[in-house]
Amino acid sequence: MRLSSLFSIAAVFLGAALLCLLAARFAVTAIEDGSRTAVLEELDRDGLTWAEVDATGLQVFLAGTAPSEAARFKALTVAGKVVDAARVIDQMLVEDSAKIAAPRFSMEILRNDSGISLIGLVPASTDREELVAEIAEQAEEDEVIDLLESADYPQPDTWQDAVDYAVTSLSQLPRAKVSVDASRVMITAMADSEKDKRRIETDLARQVPDDVGLALDISSPRPVITPFTLRFLIEDGTPRFDACSADTEEARDRILRAASEVGLTDKAACTIGLGVPSPKWARAVEQSIAALGKLGGGSVTFSDADISLVAAEGTPQAAFDDVVGQLETSLPEVFALHAVLPQPEDETQVTPEFVATLSPEGLVQIRGRVDSDVTRETVNSFAKARFASDAVHSTARVAEDLPKDWSLRVLTGLETLSYLSNGAVIVKPEELSVSGNTGQEDASAMISGFLSDKLGERNQFSIDVTYKEELDPVASIPTPEECEARIAEVQADNKINFEPGSANIDANGAAIMDQIAEILTECGEIRMEIQGHTDSQGREVMNQQLSQARARAVLNELRLRRVLTSSFTAKGYGESDPIADNGTEEGREANRRIEFKLIRPEPIEPQETTLESLEQPVENQDEAGDTGDQESTEDEQN
């Protein structure tokens, strides 16, 4: 074969190869462009404009940053509809998720006669076993049901303070719901009586930490009044209630209105309670008070359905008969009236009497007449049992011709003495009188009910008992502000001084500390900061350390005097808070001082804590109850 023929054949094959290569290249490019364009159009149609598309041969590459994992998966799905899914190569990224907001931690402590239950969401760092043990110890309960959930997020700064306070409060709350969140504790509870309610509210308010808000809803049930008692008097033209009971608010208003119509101007209290003998109680009381007003004086006493009306001595017989007759015929059924018109006493006859007096110091003196040796021994034993045995002094003597119920009246009168802080009981054949001072607001009503129950409707008695707030164990407790002011008043005249350059209180300081300790003992448990201050002489760091040591020394002195200091802190401020010019000796002396300052809670806007809030999606809980970033000053614990 000729050489030229070989070259011609080679040239033909080479040209064909080049032609095939160009055709293949064109086909691949067409496929790549077609796939890229088709996928890109489909992604744009679905709003996935963030996705980038590239193609190499039959493979389609998806790139770009997806806003979420769901968006990335959707892009793969859309591309898989256009080309074979096996040809789609995922090179997409996903944006970092926004930091998930911490949930709102809250806890409900539910306590009733069946035990204690815990419900809510708490930080994962909470030692649940220790929490349950502390609650069981404070509440003296064997069983605490833990239904808490936990979340692994940092606990708020004030969460532990709120939980500790809630747990401590359980010792005073036998039936309660305590709602806790990081910034507030809400207590809903039931007290046994109005007196218990006031005591619980006072104690809880004193113990609350300064960085935790407190909401109290303490209620007390209506008391069961036995007997259901009311006593209304008009003496020397002046009306008053010794005791007043009503079954409803409407009945109370009707009774007080009837009293005002016969001249009562002073504010009167009327206890709403259970145990009324008839739904027509208010009507019977209105009629009886009106009848007493027509007589112009005397007393009317209700003991359940028994009514005792005693007219004033000197009331005309005809007027008495007319008023009593009208009242008897108009009273509702069930009520029974016993009316008495006292006769003038024979001044020549000596009236026997029994007298028991209680002094403010608690000493009881008994004198007068008793009807037998047995009665005298009984009276002495009863008095020693009711009061301190070494505080009773008796000179009572046995006499004859005393009324048959004399011993009952004597023992009843002696019992009423226990309602008083100081006073006297005088027993006579026709009357028993109680007078004195008391720290119980409802003492008159309690005495009236007791005497009505024990003596019956035919026995007359009089009550002249005065309530004094300073004798009330709850009302007499000074407020925290009063305590702070009283301590400041003591220090205004007598300053706590220290030996130069040391934390040792000088010789004159003991007497001042005694006065301050006495005030704080009366104040009970309050939150207070003992602040130490110095002048500007010396190094600032040394002054701060010295002021801290002096504040701590004062705290230790209070502890030695058995003052409750668990809620106190000691803090040294050094020279940072002068009250006078450090350029003079007088100013420096004034700046070297110890101050007692109340730790007052910051006002916090109330927020409702509900179990439904725990069920909200995590991303919404921040809006439902943002605990915020509360700054708290960490007091030094002593």
C-alpha cells in the first residue's frame, strides 16, 4: 500500500475521532446545562432561592446555606423530582440554630392532709433527693410525692433563694399551695383562725429574702360559734356591744343598723360564723335591740335561741310589761325570751361576794366567800392549774346561806380571768362582773359566750374588758421600720465605739449592745445588715477589712445575747460612705460608726405562675415569663 493511502486513512479516522469528541462534549454540556437549569428553576419556583446548583456530567451538586434542616431536606426533594435522586450530590450547609431560650423554671408545692406533692420544671442541677428530704423535714411529713421535671439549663441567680424560702415557709403552713419561680413566691394557704392568719402573714413577710417577691393569700374559715352569742347594752345612755355574732354579711349589716338606730355611734365588730340557731337570727336581734332602746337602758343577751333581757333598775313596771309583751309576741319561732326587771337592793343587807384579781405580773389573789371546804380546795386547785401555782394567794373563807349555784358561779368567774392580761372578777348572788385589760380583740365576745353557756339565761353578768394593742402578742410586735428607727435612736445618744485600730468593742459598748439586743428580741426575725464604716485615715484596703471585722464583732455580740441572727449579714464599707468631713476630727469620729439597716426587697411586678405555662413551646416560654437578668448582690454569710 502506498504511503499516501495510509496517511489518508489515518486522517479520516483522526477527523472522525475529533468529530465524535466534539459531539460528545456538546452532548455533555447540553445535559449539564439542561439539568442545572431545570433544577434551578424548580428550586426558585419553591422559594428556595438560597440554593446554588452546579452540574458535572450526570451529577447535580446542590450548594448554599440552608436556613434550617427542613429547608435543606426540601431542596434535595425538589431536585430529586427533576433528575434522578441518585445523581443529586448534597454539598449544602445549615445555618447555626439560634440559641434556644431557657425555659421558665417554676415549682408548685401542694400540701394538704394527705401529704405533699411537687409539680413543675426545675433546673437539672437541682438535687431532687435533697430537696424532698428538706421539705419532709420542714413539714414533718413522711411522704413527699415528686412529680417534677428537669431541664438542663443554668438556674437563675435568685432561684435557690426562692426555693429555700418556700421550703422554710412550709413549717407554718399545714394546708397550702406554694408557687415558686425565680423572682417570686406566691403562697395560698388556710389558717385556723383570724389570729393565726395575722401571725402567719407577719412571720412570712419578715423572713422573705430581699431579692424575692412575695404574694400572700391567707384565708381563715368562718369560725363555729358555740353558743351563738350576742350581747348588747345601754348603760347611762351609751349603747355598746359586748359580743356580736351573725350568720351572713346581710345579717351583720342589719344588726349594726338596728344598733345605730338606738344610738350606737362607735364602730362595732360583728363576727360572721357558723352555728346560728335560726335563719331568722337577724330579725330576732333587731326586735330585741329595738325593745331595749324603748326601755332606755339595760342589756339583752342571746345564747343560741335563749334571750335574756334585763331592764335598767328604775324602769317603770308598766313600760317594762308593755315592751316585753310586744317583743314576746313578735319574736320568730324557736326563740325564747326571759325578761327581768331588777328591784332596788336593800341597803341594810350585806351582800356576799367572791373576788379574784389578776395583776399585770401574773399574780392571782382570791378572797371573799365560798360555800364549803371542798369548794375552797377546788377553787385553789383550779387557780393553780390555770395560772402558776406559786402565783396564787387565797384568803377565801367558808360561809353559810349562799345560793345553791354559788360554787358554779365562782369557778365560772375564775375561768373568765384567764381571758384577761390583768383584771378582776366579782361574783354576787344576783350578778357576775368581769373587768380588766386584754390582748385579745375578741375577748369580750368570748367571755360573753362562755358566761351565757355556763350560767344560763337567768343569770345576770356584766363585762367591762378593754382591748389594748400593746398586750396583743401579734399586734404589739414592732414593724421592721420601727425596729430600725429605735436602734438608730439608741445609737444617736450612745455610739458603739471600738478600741483604736481593732475590732474590740470598748468598755462602754456592752450597755449599748444590751439595749440593741433587747429591741431586736422584741422585733423577732427581720432581715438586717450590720454596716461597718471607718474614716479615711490609713490605707483603703485596711479600712475596709477593719470595718468588716467590726461589723462581724457586733454580730457576734448579738449572738452571745441570744438574738436571732440567721437573717442578719455583716458588711464592711470602709471609708466609702462618709457622713461627715474627714478633714476634721469631729467628722472622722462621726464616720467611724456601726449602722443597722433593713434589707428591703426590690419591688417586683407580679407574674402569674400556672401549670399551663410549662406546656408552652420552648421558643414561646421566654415571652410567657422572662425571668430576666437580675443583678443580685451576694451578701457575706456569717
